[in-house]
Amino acid sequence: MQTVVTGERPCWRCRVDTAGALVCPGCEAPQPLASDADLFRVLGLPRSLVIDAADLERRYHAASRAVHPDRHQMADAHAGALAVGASAAVNRAYRTLRDPIARARYWLDLHDVRLGDDNNRVPPALAALVFETQEKLEELRGANGDAALRQEIEAVHADLASRIAGFETDLETQVVTWERDGVSAAPATLADLKRRLSEISYLRSLLDDVDAAVGA
């Protein structure tokens, strides 16, 4: 298994050059993760907002097999502990990178941009929608089972779900353009990415509120 985690390092067990692999190519012992190993590097991927899903899947399964704790359970305690840590990192990398929205949020983290920073207000583009939806929810809470109002809220739910899907599709399309133009780490791109993710996050929260009201 040659998943690259960091630069050249000798194996802790047999001293063979691991070239940063998750497991030693000589003795197959799991290796310590470098402190600066990001989730892309855990699976041997270049940092990119665009990922080949099939390649990600192959790398994940190969890495998961190589570091699975069951494979190293008969080894010494140090190897077992390293396998547990590496397996957790591989699983986290896969969960994060396979989801375009989670990957985009992680991209902001890598560039020291926090989605929650200065982001407590309703996104301006959504202000009218948020106000109207919250009004409907307040009406529903005091309507004592009004069937017509409940149907209106269910229509709002469908609209929100559709909007979220549209926002996510638009973001995936834009991400490809940013990567093609080589501007995925530019300040303007990060600001736009944060805005788009903020809108998606707010819509998801609003949809949760509608779910709770409809289910009440």
C-alpha cells in the first residue's frame, strides 16, 4: 500500500524507507501519521476541490484494508495502536472527501477560513425566504392542527429541499471552474465559497426547523 502521507521516513520497525506510506512496503507495519497530514494526503490525493469519485473509492478501500486493526491484531501493542489511529484517519478522510459540501467546508478549514466566523446573521440573499418561512412556522405552531396550513408548510418544505439541491449543484459546477482556472485557493474564491456554504448551511437549518414543525 503506497498511500502517501508525508515525505520520506524510515519504518519504525524495520527501517525501510516508507516514502510516507500508511504501511511499510517492507514489513507492512502501520506507520505513524505525520502531524501535518491533511485528509487529502491520508489517501494519497493532491489537494483539490475536485476529486475523481472512482479513484477516491479505490484508494479508500485499499487504505482501509492495509491499516484495518484486525489485520494487525496479532502484532505488538504499538502496531495495533498505530493501526487504530490510521484506520480512523482513513475513515474520516473518506467521509469528508466523498461529500462535495463536507469537502468544501474542509477546504475552507485548510485555508484558515471558518464558516462560522462573522456568520451569525441571515444571509442577505435569503432574508425574505427566511422571514416568510418563520412566519408560516409560527402560524402552524398556533394553528392547532390546521390541515390547510400544514399543507402550505409541506409545500415550503419541498421548496426548501429543491433550493438546497440547486445550491449544491451550482456549487459543484462552480468548483470545477475554480479548479480549471487555478483559483481555488484565491482569497476571492474562498470568500465566495464561504458565502455559498453559509447559504446552504442556513437553508439546511431552516429545513430542519420545518421538519420539526411538521412532525410536531
